Amino acid sequence: MDMTISRVDPAFRDDVRRCFEEESHAIPARWLYDRAGSELFEQITELPEYYPTRTETALLESYCGDVADRGGKGRAVVEFGSGSSTKTPHLLRATQSAAYVPIDISGEFLAASAAQLQDQFPQLPIYPLEADFMRRINLPNEVAEMPKLGFFPGSTIGNMVARTSVDLLRFMRETLGIGSQLLIGFDRVKDPDVLVAAYDDSAGVTAQFSLNLLHRINREMDGDIAVDQFRHIATWNDLYARIEIYLEAQSDVSFSIEGRHHQMTKGQKIHIENSHKYGLRDARLMLRAGGWSPVKEWSDEKDYFSLILAEAHPHKNAP
């Protein structure tokens, strides 16, 4: 048996094969975040062009106390797609959390960031959970009876098309339960020049992040894609209110993945990410569609970014 192939996440293999064999030429953005991709993304968050992280962090510093006042202290904080958890300490301190459950698809990166956070909060019970948060998750037994506060920062919700975003919000509701709360970040619609620069930085770090997906295919699926024959492209689609990111072939290319041969012609693109932006009321409408009732919204002076606190109430019949 080929052990290299056997280690591949079956869902990752399916998505990669669908991309090239069914010629969908699209791979879901969640596969960008292996360990190398997660580390590159942390570099992106520190770039001068990338406003979301510093803007959201400032909002958390300013308003986490208000979140605690509205939601009550002593909840278990459950973070979906925790990454490095760099924003989380603001919330943990303000809410005097009873426990912390970071959830991430990259287990190695998750373990490292959870250990680092444990050093900052030695008395806080931390239960790292390696999982794909795009479905209902069974939380650790230790937090089952605790009131819960979900945390989904970074406008990660924007990586999904609307129907998937609503499905995710419903899964979060099922995971956290009735009476839980959710603090979630949404990136606002703004000048397209500002948006494109944030996803196509002058230092080329975002390009490395995108191209790492091809390196990952080569590493995990015994591929021989000539990565240097592809380039990163970020463009604004005004009709869909989103940044779209592609990998474009710079020449006719042939390659194999797990022994299967594929080819792309010059100019063909692989669609690897969307980043949807939201108008003043769009995010609240999406939350309601997902079963969450908005409680409070905060934004920065430029209206670049917003944080929304929502609650999971029992469903009721209209009106």
C-alpha cells in the first residue's frame, strides 16, 4: 500500500479529483489551511494592506467588555477555525471564560496554538478539537452543560457562498445549542482598490499562500504540478460583492496526481477562494436565516468591519 496516498484526507482527495477530472477547476478554500498555509496566513494578517485583522482586533479590544455584559461571564468559548487564536485572549479575559474549545482542521497547528494559549491562561481548561467545523460537531463532555459563546472572527464566513454560510450558521446553532451566543466578524463592502490590495499584497505573501495549495497537492497526493507555471490573481466581482482568487496557468501544463494525468491550457484558472463582503444589513439577514437573532453590532469609524453578537432562540412560528 502507498502510505503517502493513505494519509490524505478523503474529502481533500475528492475535491482535488473533482477539480481536475470533472474539470470544475475549483477547490474549496478550507484546503488552503494545512500547517504551511496556516503559517503563511498568519504572516498575511500582519501585512500593511491587510486591514481586517487589525481592525477586528481593535474592535475586540474596545467592545469585549460589552459582549461580556450582554452575554454573562463564565461561558465556555468555542472558537470555530481558531488558527493561531491571536484575537481570542481579548474575549477570554473580558468574559472570564469557564473553558475554551478551539476547533481547527489543521491538527498540528491547532496543538501548537492551544499550547501557547495555555501558557497565557494556565488556570483555563482548554480542549483542542481537530475537526471540520462545516458540519455539526460533538463538543467535549467537559463543556456539555456549560453556557456557550461561539466565536467566529476574521470574516471567515465570507469565504462561503450564501447557501453554505447559512448552512454553517445552522450547524453552529446545533453544535452550541439553544440559549448559546455567537460573536462573529463580517467584512464590509468598501473601495475595490482597498479590497484587491488586501488580497494581492506587494510583498507577494498572499500569492505564496495561494500557491501553497498546489504544493500541498504535490506533497500529499504524489503530484508533480509545476507550481512556478501558475500565478495568483485577486479580482473584485461587484455583482456578487466578493473578492475572487484564482490560480492561473501561465503556459500549457501537464502533470500527474496520484498517477492520474491532467493538463491545463495557458490562461485556464483554478478558483480557490471567495471573500464576500457585506452591506449594512446583509450580515444580520444572513444570521437570521441561519437561526440566530442579532443582539448588538459594533463597527469601526470607517465602517470597514463589524462584529455582531447573536443568540440562538427557540424557533417560533411567524409572525
